Amino acid sequence: MGGWTTVATGFRIWLTAEQWAEWHQRWRAQATLRERTRLDIVWLSAWGWSVPRIARRAGLHEQTVRRLVTRFLAEGFAGLADRPRPGRPATLTLADLLAVEALLDGAATSGQTWTTPRLATWLAETRAVRVNAEYLGARLRARRFRWKRTKRSVRHKRTDPTLQDRKQAELEVLTF
């Protein structure tokens, strides 16, 4: 493990030769943006940057940078990994939403109409996922997904023959 010192502005990381080699290996690997940011924080701290200066450069809160440096000092590179998130896991997963979207895409070509209560029932029957219809609709709207909604009446399909004849006559008068 590398050493560390406490300075008035925060912590400083001292990396050993082995840790520098591991840092370079992790940097060259297919790292996510979050992993790269954390590696950048380690690198800047090792080069003597203060916590406030690193926070400004990374666009993070100083406490976040301080926590990551402290975790690295305590656990090494393993401390840079994401921690488990607290709370209950999501009932409706991304895979479930994608399945609903695929169903709706297929229904669009067949002319079948789906409502959110019907979609919630479909999810419960086929994927054993029980969600409120309003919640499901909100999640689909958040993904900017639109689906065909049913109309409560067929009044829009009715035509008034006298009105159509009158409008047709008005159009014929206007044409030259």
C-alpha cells in the first residue's frame, strides 16, 4: 500500500511502483466514465493536487473527492468500485420496459391497441412483474415512448352526410 499524509486542504496519496503500474493498466482497460473519473482523482492526488482543486477539475463535490481518496487509502484500487445501492431493488427493470416496448412496436403494425392497465396485466401474466398502470405509463413516458391510446367513443368516425354535401358545394363554388 502506498503512503499518505494529511494536509490542511485534504489527503495526499503516495503510490508505489506497483500501484502506478496497476493504475496505468486500469487506465488503458475498457473503463467506464465513472471509473476513469475515479482513476483521475487518484492520479491528481498522487501529483499533489488538493481536494478542492481536484473537485473543481472533476466537477464533483469536495466531500465526494475526499471520500474517494479516503477509500483508496484504506482499500487500494478495490475502494474505487461502486458500493451497493441502499433500498429496495426496482420492481420494473430495464428488461421489462424493453419487453413492453417490443410488444407495443409489434402491436403498432398489427393495429392492436394497448392501454396501460392492459400492459400492466400483460407484465403480470407473462413476466410475473406486478406494477401499477399509472407507474408503468410514467416510466414509458420518461423513456419518451409513445403508444396508441384508445378513444372512449367512436363519435369521431361518424360523418354527417348533409354537412359533407354542403361543404362539397362550397368547395365547388370556390374552384374556377
